[in-house]
Amino acid sequence: MGDKKQQKRVFINDVDKYSSRHIAKFLSTCVTEEDSEEAEAEETSPLSEHVFQIVGTSSTKDNKETSLLEHYTSPTREDLLKHLLECDVVVYNVSESTTEEQVEDATWAITALHAEIGNFKSRKLFILVSSVMTWAMTKPQNQEETNVLLTEEEFRRRRPHPHFKTLHDLEKLVLVLGRGKKSKLTGYVVACGLQYGKGENLFHYFFKVSWLMQMPKVPLFGQGTNHIPMIHVYDLGGVIQNIIELRPKSKYILAVDDSKNTLEDIVKMISDTLGPEKIELLSDQDAITMKAFKPEELEYLNINLRLDAFVIKDSFSLHWTSEAGMVENMASIVEEYQNIRKLLPIRICVVGPPAVGKTTVSEKLCSHYQIHHIRIKEVIEEKIALLKEIVKGADSEYVGEDVAAAAAQKQLETFNKSMDMNAGRLADHLVFDILQEKLKSKPCRNQGFVLDGFPKTYEQAKLIFSDEDPENQDLMITAPSYIKNITPEHVFALDATDDFLNKRARALPQSVAEEMRYTEEEFSSRLTRYRELSTAEETLLDYFDELEIHPEHIEVTTDDPEYADVMKKITELVGVPKNYGLQREEQEEEARKKEEERKQKAAAEAAESKRSNEAALAEMAAQYDEWQNHLCEVQRQENQLHDAHSLPLRNYLMKYVMTSLTEAMKECSRIKPEDPVDFLAELLLRNNQQE
């Protein structure tokens, strides 16, 4: 620790994608872990020659997951080459999705670097993270032998999948341009198996279906008998770290773990650990129809290879995360998967007096957090119904299982005997056994639950949540935390005044009150019993206090049917839902869909606005035409009225004025006097006097 470590600047492409992101994180972690005495004591990383400064390209401008890394968003090739020349190690990862664009970018990178060898100030490494798909069609030399393992020694015989020939050519190019002892550019090819861990990548679908348990069986596409080479993504990061520090002689390296599992082995173990413990064979076409996988993803899942990576076993110093593979390490993989995706179960207990609203609040919490509503009566009924189905052979899976049917019959007889002896009620220890079984079931383990009004006493809680069975102690110690813990992590005690509760109970219809046992006599007895238990020497809430799970007391004071205030308080204390999150690719797809929906909505709004404007203009034009028509009609009517008013005047003028005036004007025109007005006036006056 006293020697100063050499810093190496490492470039990684696509640091916002699953594989490169976690490789970058692994190498970045090596910096802090190797610089801490605690990490050295834990032997977190056996190599300590260098620390790594990670840079890379990203397709997103705001990438929170790579915020600790220096990355560039879509630089030009001229700028990118400058960055590559500044780095000691260039890692091009095309293992996750081998598109033509990725292969072209990696081809350009190795070619451009090779052209600049003369300008290198120091030696550089170029590491191509490729895929075992370039081995997909490789056959053993002796095809009569079975279970033959292929190794790196046979890499020259490898035959690629038809869709991975360009990647095969890129591998050869890297080996050719990056060889030579005196060359300042050394090339390595890492053919890695299908990657898993830290979110599960290609196997995410199987984990999601199993965790949600919305299907009775987990789909297995294809025959499932094909062997899949695999590696944990952090182990792949360890392989790259070893190459950087050890510079092995072998330039072609297989990066696979020791597992030789078939696809069926993998899916079955996922289903057994997280899901319904059953699988169903479906075709590849079904996978596409169900939108479970894309055709190019199925190509990876259909690979059938048995590989042995002797270089990383013999020459490398790997601190394996999952050397034996996913199946053997499924318990730790599931914990890792749940933590990385924040799929942590939410366990809530809601208690309180009768009629305070426990069931309504519990239902709303279950709806909000997508968890399971546990009511003791329904749990017992569900268990008895299941046992009857097994006995009757209603479930075909149990028809041939005589032992299971006999056990179910025996358990039913025990239940019936207990109810006969206890006036139709099961003995407490049987109730507790049924409840524990329910709380430990896969749905409750995966998503969580809300316990509605049960347990009621200190003793009941102790019997249900305390594991005092010596025979199970070793099992519970070694079991993962998501299996062994069924104790609620949040306890909410609703309460209200007796007057409030009595008034609420009396307001119920008689039929509802009888069904809920809220008749006046029953309700009074139940409320008195609850108050007595609340003042006992050791109460239910005392039990949780002893576990440092401090109950929250919430007073119900209004008859709000939505319990808005209560729900607000509880959700603020519990936090956001922790149900299934989306993969990065799904988030991008979701964002893309939302953007398309936004554009479609904007286009629809623009079209609607245009249509509205056109309709408004058309209406205005119609109104103008109508106004013009009305104006013409008004003018016509005014003219008619004017004509009607002027008719007597015209008649008067024609009869008494125009005749004399016309004769006078004729005489004026004949004589042409100097002052025609005076002449007309004198003439009209004279004629009038004569008449």
C-alpha cells in the first residue's frame, strides 16, 4: 500500500449500456477498493498494480449511472480519435448487441489507432470484448465424442453464427493489427459468454415473470436442452482487469464460468427460486408473439456450446463473483437482482379497534404498493380450499402424487377435528402455521404484504414472528434474507374515540352490520375486548417496540371514505412503491413511446386547432353572407317604405305643381330672359292670379 500505483486511463465505448456500464463500474471500484486498507483485508481485488481512470462514450447526455465516469456524448470520429490516443487502454465492447454500426465503429477504432502507432508515446492495449456467438457453429474435431469441451487453443477453428460473420472478421483484424512483440499496439479478443448479474440482462424476462408470478408457469422458449456459456458481468470486468495488468501471452481469451447449464436448467432454477416452480415449453415464435424476446435475442438464447476457459483459470488471478455459474449461485444472484432493481418487499401491519377502517386502509395500501392483502379468515379459507383441490385431484400436477394427496387429506382431517372441538374455529397453533406459510410464500416474499388486523396480542405476534424452533435455526441462518424475514417492517395503529366508532357502526345497514359482526351487542363486546388488550401488561405494540419497529399511531377523526389524510401519512412514512422497475432498454422504450404519444397528441391538438379555426372562419363567412342578405332585405324594405311615404307627395306635385311649372319652364326656354328665376316667379304668380 505504500507504493504509489500507476494510473491507467481506460476508454470504454457505450458506458450507458448494461455490459459496458458494469465493466466500467467494476474497474472504477478497483480504484477505491485497492486504495483502502479494508478492501485489502477483505481481498476484494487481488491485483493492485494500477488504478484506473475510466472514460467512455455515451448515447445519453444525462446519465446518472455513469456520473462517476468521464464520458463523451456522440463525439465526431476526429475528436474521438484524440481521446483514444490519450488513453492507455481502449476497450470496445460489442458483446451485448452486435449491430453493424458497433462492428464498424470498433473496426474504425483499431484501424485508426494502428495508423497512428508512430505517434504513440507509450504502448497501448486494444481489447475487443466479443461474443461466443463467433463459436456458435464450431464442431468438435472428433464428432463421435460426446461432452467434448472447446478451448482457446482451438480458436482458429471457430465457426461463427451466420449473423456474426462480420464480428468474426473483426476478431481476426484485432489479432492481426495488434500482434508483434515490438509493436506499441497490442490487441486482445475476449469472447465472453452470455452475461448476467446486476439486473440480469438477457435473462431479465425470466426473472421478471417469476418475480411477478402472474403466470402459473414460466415460459421456456425452444427445447431448452442447449448448453449456454455464461459469465457474471463483474467477472467479465475482472477478466479485463487481469488483461490490463498481466498482459497474457494468449491474445484470444474465452471468458466463461465453470457452469455447463442448459437453458432449461437456468429457467427452472429461476422459477424454483422466485416463481411458481413450474415451466412451460413454448416455441420461439411464441416468444416473438408475446414480445418476450426479439429474434436477435433468441439467437443468443439458442446457442449450444460447451466451452472451457483455461487461460483465465491458469493464468489469471480472478476474485470470482459467480465461478460455478448462475444455477449454483442462484440465491445470491436473486439477492443481487432484488437489490439492484430495488425489488424489496414492503411488509406492513395495520391494527386498530373495530370499525376504525383497517380493511379499507389495507386495501388502499395494497393497491398503491402492489402488494398482497392478508386477512386471516381468507387465508384459512384459501388453505382449506387448496387442500381439498389436492385431495380431489383438481390440480393435474398432483394427480400422480399420492404422498402429497395423502398429506393433504391428513391435514384436512386435522383441521376438521380442530374445528369440531373449537366451535367451528381452528386452534391457534394451526392458524399460526397457516399464516406463516402464507407470509413465506413466493408472492409475499417477492412483493410484500399488508397484515389486516392480525395478530391481536403480544403472545400471538411472538408465536408468528419469533423463530424459536431449534431444528430450523441452521436453515434460517444460511437462508437469504428475503426468505427468512416475515416480520412487518412498518406497523400502523389506527384509533378513534368510542363515540366515533359507535356512531359509525350504527350508521351501517342492518345486513352489512350482521355480516361484519357490527350489531350493537357484538360491536360493543368487540370494542371492549380491544380496549382491554390495549391496556394489558404486554401489548401487541410492545412486541414491535422491543424489536425496534416502533408503531405509528394515527387518529381517525373524519368519515372520509378515501382516508386521504391517513393514506398520506402512511405513504410518506413507507416511501415510494418498490415493485418491478424497468430495464434501461425498457425505460428508453417507454420514454420513446411517451415522446411519440406527446408528438401524436401535439399533432392531434394542432390538427384540432386547425380544424377549429377553419370551422370558425367558415362560420364567420356564413354569418357575413347572412348579414349581407339581411342588409339587402332591409334596404329593400326601406326603399319600399320610402316609396310608400313619398307617393302622396308625388301625386300632389303632379297634380298641382308640375303642370304649371312645366308650362312656365317652356315659356322661359322660349324667351330666354336674363334672370330666369325672377321670370319664372313672375310668370307663375301672374298665371296663378289669372286662375
